[in-house]
Amino acid sequence: MFKNILVANRGEIACRIIRTAQDMGIETHAIFHHADRNAPHVALADLCHEVESEVPVAAYLDIDQILKIAKNAEIESIHPGYGFLSENHIFAQRVEEEGINFIGPTGASMTLLGDKIRSREVAIKADVPVSASAEYLDDEQAFVEECRKIGYPLLLKASAGGGGKGMQIVNSPGELGEKIQLSRGEAERYFGDNRIYAETYISKPRHIEVQILGDGNGDVIHLFERECSIQRRFQKIIEESPAPNLDTSLREKICVSACELAKSLNYRNAGTVEFIVSEDNQYYFLEMNTRLQVEHPVTELVCDLDLVREQLLIAANGKLSHSQNEIIQRGHAIESRICCEDPNNNFAPATGKVQSCHLPSIENTRYDIGFSEGQEITSDFDSMIGKLICYGTDRNAAIQKSIESAGKMHILGIDTNLNFLLAIFRSEAFSEGLLHTGFISENQDALTNSSIYEENKDIAAIVATMEDPEVRHFMKNSSNLHRSIGSWRN
Ligand code: ADP
């Protein structure tokens, strides 16, 4: 196993990787920008290195500085986490050129799969279902004709896309010209690459993805599926495993397709093959993500595996440590993304100081958190500051656990979406498990007007009062107050 590891990331994922590496006896190195000097990943790592840059986010993207740090510290392996450099093939290649192990796939796999148009070609070759599509090749007339053949509505996507950027739904031929401009403009702005393509728009679809692990020599296993249909603006908010109400034979087919695709590339390390599933149970390849996903913990809980540990073992030993028949999906896990935003103000990003944070210790509840009390949350980084992951013997138990844990945890000093998540968990529509990607927009009014906001206003006020030093002192000496607040909250 490696003597040390450098985690080229920050926030909850850096903390999560560092913990597993430490459990495995590996010396951990963190990088940080000055703005993050008090961040938990810095405190947690055995050693930390500052990356200088005017803009905080640019520090975590600075390949030259990160490699210099790695060489000076004689680093043997680098884990990129998700986001930042995790899907940058140049970074992966340069890490390996330095003789350092990149915990992820080869740069070549990343190049191919990071391009949505090329990755669809890979899927077609591997006999994985893809929906009808057409590439925009600077001849607008020809493209209009190809779109007519696909039929409306259709979806324009950026080939280099991610995070829903560059996506435009086109309902009729009359809208096409304007939407092409919008999509290409956004693709150029975000990715410096204006190539776009059109594909069939599937109404009320589910997003179902499969976690795979590959050894780089054609041995690939899957760790079953995750349902990620609870989304807002094409971005996931709640993920779960197994996918509810999914036909067993469809589950099996989707998992086999994911493995076939990965096998066709001799894929190495962890990856996720994403699919869109139509109401009539047809499934189509969306893309393959060549990294650890935000939502990987739900797979860890139902498969009883540590995915970061598996990634490190693959990188160190060049082989998988489990065969397919050893992977069993048991129980049900749900993850919710905790974001600093105001659900009652169109999810405007929130900033401020985390004055206090209460994460109650509850059985079958895991918090993957990347902030600490007193930390300033700024707009320098993504608004997602952590994740709540709950496990139950079945879906209903996992929902009840999510309601209990989200209801009892408190983050004060900054707006979060915790009440919005609670409103989803308490809704009948969610508990029925009839999910599709339009779930939030369809239920938006009920979710933002839920009584939970009023109920928890009082709780927030009481917890805020409890944080007051004078009240704390009083409470220490008065078991009655503590008791009365406790029972009132349950
Ligand atoms: P990105 O890489 O930008 O996140 P994806 O291709 O992964 O884009 O798709 C993100 C989300 O967009 C999906 O989870 C789904 O909600 C929606 N989506 C993507 N393709 C389609 C489609 N063909 N029809 C309907 N919705 C789609």
C-alpha cells in the first residue's frame, strides 16, 4: 500500500478521503488556499500545504503548484475527489508522468468519456442503448433537418457539458434557432468548447446510475444502482439505493450495460455510468463519470463497502478485491445534499458564519461534513457543505430515519435547505416512491409552503437561545430546562 496520499480537494470529500486513508495507515497530505486555513480538511490531515492564488477556487485547480508540492513531499498517490481536477485528463496524465499513482482512471479514458459525443459512440460500440441524437456541425440547415428526424421535444446539450450547463429543451422547430445560440453560448462560456448536439427529450424520466469498479484490464464489477431523480435545475439533491419500484429485470439489464461499457474500455478504478429511464421502462445511456460521485455513500451503506478503500486497493494492487457474486445490496440508504441556500427565496445562495452546528448521534445516520463551527461560508466555493446519509432495513425505515436526523440536526447562522429536504421526506409523493426528475418542480408549492418552516422557526430560536453563553451556564445548573426543551422537540 502507498506510504502517503495527497488529497487534491477540499470540503466534505477531502475529509472523507482523509479518514479512510488514515484508517488504512496511510500518511495524509491536504492542500489548502489561505481562505480555507481553518477548514476541517486542513485540521484533519497529517500534513498540509498551502497553494497560493488570488482566487480561492483557482488554488485547487493549479496543476503546477499541486505537482510541485507532491514532488517535494515525495507523494506516492493523489486522490482528486470530485469536482476541481478530478476529470481533468491533463492532470491525470501529468501525475502519472511524475511517477505518482493517480487514484482514478487513465487520462485516455477520461478524454474519451469526458466528451459526451465521443462517449455516446463508445456506448453504441458496447451495445448500450442510446437515444436518437444529432451533432451540430456548423451547418444549421442540416442540423434542423436532423432534429426533425429525432422529433420534438428535444434536448440540446454541450458535448463538454456538466452540471446541466448548456442544456436547452426545445419544444418545437420554431424555438430551435434561438436555443442553438443559447446552448452554444453557454457551452463556450463554461467549457471553452461550443460543440453541441441534440437528443430525444424524455418526459418525466428517472435518472438511474450504476457504480462500477474496474481493474484496468477488463475485470469490471457493478455495485448496483442509485436513483438520483430528485433534482432541481438538472442537479441532484436526494439520492438513494436501491431505486424504488424498479423492475428486477430492468435493474439487471442496466447494471449489465454499465459493466459492458466499462469493460469495452478496460476501465480502471471507480466510475459511474448514468442512464435516463423513460416512463415505459426504456433506458438510455447519458454519460459516464470517471470519478467518485457525491452520492457514493448510499452505495457504501447498502453494499457494506468503503469505496475510497476499494479505489486505493485497485490503485495499489492493480486488481479488484471483490468478485461480482460477493456484492450484495442490503437494506436502503438515502443521501440528502445540505446546501447553503434559501429555499423560500428561489434557492438564492446563502453566505455567513456557521455559529453552531448540532449533529445528533443517531443510529444508522452518517454525516459527511466539510465545515466546522465558526467557519465562514463564502461564495468562493460550491454551496453544498455536507451530506446526510441515512440507512434503514427498507425504504420506509430510511425515510423515517432521514426525517428524524434532518429534524434533529441544526446548522445556525446561515440559511440551509434542511427544511426543504424535510418537506420532501414528509411528502406523500416521495414516500410513494413514484419519482421522476420533474418531482420538485411538480411539487414546488407544497414543498416551499410546508408547515415545517414555521415549526422549525421555533426550534431554531430555542437552539439559538441555548447557544447563548448565559443560557448555557443556566442550563448546566438546571436539568429541568434541558429536559423540557428535549421533550418539546420530540
Ligand atoms: P450534465 O452532465 O450536464 O449533468 P447529464 O447528461 O448528466 O448532464 O444530465 C443531467 C440531468 O439532465 C439528468 O439527470 C436529467 O434530469 C436531465 N436529462 C439529461 N438528458 C435528458 C433527456 N434526454 N431527457 C430528459 N432529461 C434529460
